[in-house]
Amino acid sequence: MDKRQFMQLALAQGALSMVPGAAFAQGARELRFGISVAPTSLDPHFHDLFTNTQALLQIYQPLLGQAPNGTLIPWLATSWKVVDDTTWEVKLRQGVKFHDGTPFEAEDLAFTYARVPNVPGAIAPFTSNVRDIKGVEIKSPDTVHIKLGAPDPLFDYKMCQVCMLSRKVHANATTADFNSGKLAIGTGPYKVAAFTPGEKLDLVGNPEYWGGKPDWDKVNAKYIVDAGARIAALKAGEVDLIDAVPVQDIASLQADRKLAVFSSPAFLNIYLTLDSAREVSPFVFDNNGQPLKKNPLQDVRVRRALMVAVDRNAIVNRLMAGQGTVADQLAAVPVSDRAPGMPPLKQDIDEAKRLLKQAGYPDGFKMTVHASNGWFANDSKVAQAVAQGFSRIGVKTDVEVLPTAVLQSKARGREFSCVLTALQSAYVLVLLRYAAMTPNTATGDGALNHMHYSNPKIDTLMTSALKEMNLDKRKAMTNEAMREYMSDAGMIPLFNIKSNWAGRKDRVIYSADAMSRTSAFYAKPA
């Protein structure tokens, strides 16, 4: 499918209705958000973090955007196509201005791409999205050729990750300049009015926005970490819309005639990552509590036993109150290029015991699962349910719960044997590249594969897929890689989560999206 066909498909799906500002509001409108997580910075290149980008994409814009279903749509670029394996032609939207009136110009691309890897003190820069860019050739004011060092079928996706800045406005901008609001100047539908880190972000509509007048004159985001406090603020009328609604509160909120719940299957997949690479694993013991000299997680039969030990239906229906779907692979249900025909994973205690016996562990062993408390709904309870399933087959399992930041840091340091974690993407190629390939710091492959799982067949398939520009050929490779990943039980997918928002019926209608973004883009006046 070429870019013209792709955009026609997006139109047919109604994707372009999600271009911010496409709908017009009558009179003064104010949207008050109660949001669970605050952005860490207003510098669009400082921290590649989902909770940052959902806020910042209201202010700044990349060349491409993503509709609620993950479809790529035109923002600062009106069209894009592959000229050859290492050249992408981009047509730029004309007449676009930054908030201060400075025009957006072709020369701003090279400036922006050069800034991304050079932000002092950046926590997690967007470098992987620009690493292979060798140059930007300006063919005309509205046409550029982006030259890459190697074929990259993901480059259109990468174009929707990097927000454009102005070489004239931001030449010497520091992260402090963005955070103060002084240079928080983008091309988006909203301007920064005030920002208090960790507390609030106040925006005002940009009347000169290229997409038309925004739906809201004011957008006030109040960051409320505690879910109970967010719900109380909504019921008291202090906010109009909240995100991250706990699954146990869905039914009561739906029963309130003043409120509405907006839900969408999400790209977020909950899974277990296993330490299958090391001869000795730190939290695997024999039944007497002594470290095992041979790590049983290296045996595919043990991993497969653990795969079928978990009662996923009980987790989804009881713990998650039906707000999820039993996994069949690492890619979540809304992912368009997921491997077809894979059945939902089922619990099979007898098969699990048979596999353990065959692997030489008829009496099982002991293990600890590490999990977060607050990363996603009921995460610590899900870990307990996993431990119960493992214990039923003879793998006596303890659970240790840690703060999310601590868990993630220790997981990156390979301090665990089994970790309950989460991953989201709209593309299988991205999921498998970062979670399934052998870690390689030079290429960025396996960046989220903290346990260093390695499978040569998957690496070979994915190395080819990451260079294959033909969509059908690439999908055949990723399908095969996903099936191999599941057969080898590289990790253990559990379920795909739903995202939920709640709002006041008289104030707002929200278009819930699979990306789980909380943004004024998707909120319309009631």
C-alpha cells in the first residue's frame, strides 16, 4: 500500500476527523481535566515519555500525527512517500505559523533533527527517531527529501514522534526556557498560559491555528495522582473529565446519570518478562530455598509450563472487571498488523505439570515475581493471581511489590527473575524490535528486552523486516517472528487492557483512543 492509498484508507475510517481543530466551537469554551500523571518538562525533545507527549502534542506538532486507531495522518506534512529505499519525500503544509507568528519553513526540519540528540541533561531523548537521518534536501519551499543512511520502514512512524521547532525562535532555547513558558512556542492548536510542574498546565486556544479555531478557548489540566481524588473532583464539578478510571469504579460511574464513561481497547499489553538468558537467576531457588545452579527458565518447556499456568480469564473478568481482553500474543487487539489466527491463551494445569516433569522439575521450584503498585490498574493484584497459577503447578511463587520507578530501574539492571510489566505500540515491528530482539546498544534493538532474551531466528527475521520496505513482505516476516516468540515463550503475555475516562455529560464528549492519550484533541463540547 503506497502513501496515497494509506491516506485514502485513513479518510475512509474517519481518521482525519481527529485532526485537532477540525471541529469548531461556538462561543467561549473551557475544558477542565483531572489527569493522573504530569509531564516532566515542556521541552518537546527532553523526555520521550508517553505522559509527556500526550500533553505536548497539544502545543507542538510533528510532521505526522496519529488518529485514535494509530493510523498516520497529515499534520505539518500534507503527504509523504518513499522515493527510494533511503529517501523519503515530504510535502510541507504551507501557511503554518508558530504561536508568535514566525512561519514554519523547510529549513526548520534540519534544525529540529540536529537539536534532538543534543539536549543537555535529557532524560530520554528522541534520538532513535533521527539517528539514521543523513541530511535534509530542500527541493522547494513545500518539498523536502529526507535522506537516510539505510532503509527504514518505520521512518513514517518516526516522523510522528519528533515535534518541529523553529530555527529562528529556538536557536538557543534551553529546557528551562520551555518549562518557564518563555519559549514553549509551537504550531499546535493551544498555547501555554501557565505551567506548574507536577500541579497544572493551563492552555489557551490558538486562533491562528492552521486547522481552524480549536474546540476550546481554555484547557486547564490539573494533575491529581490519587484516583479517588480525581473521581471526587469530577463528581463535585471541579473538573469536566478524568483519565485512568479504576476498573472497580466503572460500574458506579456508569450508574451516575450526570456522568459518562468513555472506553477503548488500548494498545497496552500486560506481560511477564523472564530471565531466560543467565545460567543462574537471582530469584529462582530449589524447594529448600537454596539458589539453583541451573536456571530452569532457560528451558523452553518450563517457560511454556508457566505460560499455561495462569488463569487469564479470571484476571480479566474478576480483577479487571471485564476491562480487558485475554492475550493471544504480545501485540494488543487494536494493533492492525498483529499475527492472525492465534487463539487466546488458556490455562491448562495438567499440561503445565507434564511440561515441568519433562523438563526435570516434577516437584517444581521456588521463584519470586516482582511487580509495581500503581503502574496500571490492579497491577499488584494481577501479580498475586499469577503467583497463584504458578504455585498450582508446583512453582511456589512469592510476590514482591515495588514503586514503579524503582521496579523499572532495577529491571533495567537485570536484578529480577520474573517481572510483571507493560508495553504499548500500534506496530508489531516496534514491539518485536524493542521487546524480542537481542539487545544491541549500537542499533537500539532490544532496548526494552531487559532480561536479554535471545533467539537467533527472531533476530534474523526482524533484521530483515527492519529493512524491508514492501509492507506485505514485512508483515509476513513479523508474523513469523511473533509466532516464534510465542512458541519459544520468550515472554508471557497476559492480557490487553482497556483505557477508561469519565466525564460530565453536560460538559464534554470524549473520543477514547487506543493510544490511551488524554488530550483536548479528543474532547468535544457536549
